[in-house]
Amino acid sequence: MNSNSDAKIIKMSSEGRVVIPATFREKMGLSSGDYLQATLNAEGKLCLEKLPSALDWQALIAGIPVEHVDFDAAGNYDATKSPNFDEWMHEE
């Protein structure tokens, strides 16, 4: 048995269902409808990880700056009008 103070003993139902203890759900920020990814490591330990929700992705995307880049017929752009794009183009 694990002597970890965060460890909880839970019982699996005959249908294979388990209940994640409330303290774990709170620490993981889980709520009804969330998706979890389950993995089994080489030692046979099950790991549950919360997957990002549509709202998580929306919040992430909202923080990305929007910048319009105009290209001329030769494929050139004005770096002063598109500084973020220009910086990205010159990253190493």
C-alpha cells in the first residue's frame, strides 16, 4: 500500500466505475462533463490527466495577438506595420 498522505482508497463498482474523491477533483479543477486522459505506466500505475476544455482553448486563443500582414506582389511586407510577424520571421 502507498503511504502517501494524499492517497485515498476507493472501490470499483461491478460496472468498472470509480468515484474520484472530491479533494482530488478540486485540486485537479474537475467538474461534470470534463474529459480525462487515462494512461497506464510500465509499473502498472494508472494516471488521470484533465484534458483542456473548449473554454480553456478559447482563453488561450484570446491571448494571441492578431496582426494583419499585407504582402505586395513580390511577397514583401512592411515590418513597421507588422512588428510581431516580422519578429517571428526572424527568430532563430
